[in-house]
Amino acid sequence: MARLNELVRNQGAAVAGEGSVSFKDLPPAPVKTSEEPQTQWVQEADESYARAKRELAAIGAAVRTGHGFSLEGLTQISEAFVTSLSHGDRLLVKAISGQPGELVVSNLINTAIISVKLAMGLHYSREELIRLGLAALLHDVGMWMVPEALLTKSGALSQDERASLKRHPEIGAQAMRRLGVEGEWLAEIVLQEHERFGGQGYPRGLKGAEIHEFAQIIGLADILDALLTSRPYRKRFLPHEGVRELVTKEKTAFSTRILKCLIQQFSVYPLGTRVRLNSGETGEVVELNQHSPLRPVVSVYMDASHVPLRESRLQDLSKTSLVHITEVVQGDQ
């Protein structure tokens, strides 16, 4: 949940051997057809998200007081996330919607969901996905030991404050090691999550393949969630803005393989996402565009005055530069 402007911004040239990433460079990704979400999977996705909040809140309390905790509950939650995302994007919609919540807990959950979604595009096995999801749910466990005032500070961090904040990977790794053998591999991922492909990360300045791919994926997902979340010092980015920001500004921080997967697998506005257009109209994403992942086909069902249309109409955003998505609409809006 890094303060992006303070800790992870990088605008250098691409790393040698790592080509630039472009939306046009990608092979066509399979386009899903629109389907009515199955009530069962929608309900189970919502329940697993709520359960993750409860479980992580309890773990946060344990970490702050120096007590141990079990990984069993989080492992089950990771399994539920993998199952849910294999059936639909309900969880992904929740993760990118900027829902309010406790800062650390929300970041851990959203980062885990985005990480699993990315790894699905890298063809990870189910077992690997579950392990990745578990690591992502704990990636910033050390943040629970950082003063809340520092995490929410609206102004620039002082040198001492930056140094204090950047100690959280070591603190988190220590918490993982206290779990015994089962926490050792998690400790290494937690320690590497803020390392960056070009060597500009911390705490050890690792480069390229020195960084575990789990840590690279989680690091990318972590920054994306930070971009999509409002902060005292800036407004949240919209999903398409966040993806473009990562691709254009963080090209030396992550491998081209993972950045391309972000564009190809992370559909930005998944099927079923309710969105508002700059025209003021509201609609639902019903089809993805292979070559324009930021501009899907939307079924518009409500006018700018929030009056339901007698008959919905399709708006292919790839066919016009005048109409675009301005926000993801929550279920109760």
C-alpha cells in the first residue's frame, strides 16, 4: 500500500532487454461473452470478501500486540478467491471500485484479488494461485506497526518518516518468521514485495530475476490498488487511468511479461461492471474489445437524470473518442 508519489514513482527509460509495453503490442486476448452473473457465485464472492475483512482485522490486532496467528483462515479465503475469480469477475469489480474501508485491510484484500487475476493470465496452477493469494493477503503485514498518522499524512514525508515507513517489509517478515516453518517462504515474499525490476526498490535493491515472481506480481497489484484508492494527498485514479499510469510510468519497475499480462488479463472494466459515462448516462459492460481494453461495449440503461431507459442501447466506446467511462458505479448508486 505504498504511498506511490513518495516511494515507488519511476519515470526512467526501459531496462535493457525489457522492451516497451504498448496496448497495440498485445496478441488478442479471448473475449468473454456477456452472461447474467450467477446468483450463487455473486453471493459467495461477497461473503468471501466480507470474511477476509474479519479475518484480517483479527490478524492485525494480533500483530499489533505481538501475538501469533493461524494461516488456516487466510488460506481458505485465498482458495475462495481463486474459485470465485475462475467463475466471474465479481471480486475484481469490488477490488477496483474504491470502496471505503480500513486502509491496511482493504489494501491487503484488493491486492490479493488483483494478484490472483494477474497470475491467472500467467497460467499459474490452482495450487500456485492459492499460495500467491495467501502471500498477497499478508504482503504488507508490517504496515500494522506503522503509525496511522504516517499512513494518512497529507503532506510530503520527511526523511525520517520515509525511513520509518520503509522498514515495514522487515517488520512484516519478522512477523511471518514467528509462525515457524510455514511462515518462512511468506517472510521472503513479504521482504521482497517492494523490490523493483530495475533495482530501484527496497530494502535490498534486488534486480530482475533476483525478485521472486510472486513478489513482482504482488508489487504491481499493490501499486494499482494504491492508485485506485483515494488518499488525503490526491484523488483516486479511475481503473483505466491506473493501468495506463503503470504501463507508462513504471516500465522499469516490473518485467515486460507481467506488465503485458496486466493489460491483457486485467480487463479494467470486467463484464458486468456498472459504469457511468461522461454523458452522465449509466450502463453495464457487456463486451470487451480485444484491441481497446480501456474502451468496452456498454449497455446503457439509464439516462443522465438517472431515469431508466425504456429500452437499453449498446454503446461501443472504441468507436468514438467523445464518450468515455468516468467512474465505476456501486451497487447501491
